[in-house]
Amino acid sequence: MRRFIPPELCTKLIALIDRDRRPSTIADDNGDASFRTSETCDLAAELPAVKAVEALITQLSGIDPAYGEPLQGQRYDIGQEFKAHTDYFAPDGRDFAQFCTLSGQRTWTFMIYLNDVAAGGATRFKLLDKTFQPEAGKLLSWNNRLPEGGVNHATLHHGMKVRKGVKYVITKWYREREWRG
């Protein structure tokens, strides 16, 4: 969905990410140091810009906010990427219990691009043969679960390398049960 959030809100969120970013990490570390090279920022729920985005996502999705993880920002500089991954936690992964015991599996993902990127930085869903280019305010959302409750393998996606410029996104994940972080 294009223009899901307005440009001035994108600008405020970018400033928050730049202020508090740190190297990104992954669950179930696979030993590939270049698997995820972006930077991450946890966005405090009490910030006005965060409240505004949360309200827009809740209004669109109808999902009870109690099921949502805290909003997170990501920054990708030239050459940075997040290789093909899923947002759900692999049920056979060694860290599954750590990440899913309290709140359950991730159900929905809402990802919003905060800026246009000069070159690269697309999000590619390999199994669906779909690629989405970064565009300020554009929302992508997907269900990480299948109707019968299993994980949705078709959500495998790759945050492709930025070739020119910097890419900013925010991500909101929802769980099966209330978030108890």
C-alpha cells in the first residue's frame, strides 16, 4: 500500500533510528557474519511518532495492540542486506523455545519503507517471484502463518543490498498471544 504514512512522519522515524541504532542480530545464528548487516533500533512506545504509526497499523489491521511486539527500525547503508529469511521462528530451531514460549509464534508482519532508495534495497519474496522497491511511506504486510496454523514458507524474503543511498524501514510483528517480551 503506497503512502501509508506521510512524509513528515517518515522523517521523524528516520531521525529516531539514526539516534539509537546498533548492529542488527538474528535468532538461530547460522555462523554467516554477513547474513544480516543492517542496523536496528527499538522504538519506544511513548514517542509521538511511534504512537502515530501504531495507531495507523491498528486501524488498518484490526489486530489487538496487546499482541504486537515493540516497533523496530532498521537502517541499511550501501552494501548492507538481510539475506533470505523468514520472520517466523523455525519450529525446529534451537532458539524457538526462547523466542516463542511466552507470546507464541509471530503471526503478522507489517513493514514500512521510510524513504526512497537511489539504487538497490528491494525486498524480494523468492518463492512468490515478487520484488518490492523501497518507496517512502509504502507498507508491505504478510501473514507468517497458514490457515491451519503452520508456518508460511512463502514468506521467505531477502532485504537486498543497497547499491546507492541508505534504506530505512520500520517493522511491526504480531504474536499468537499477548506480547510479554
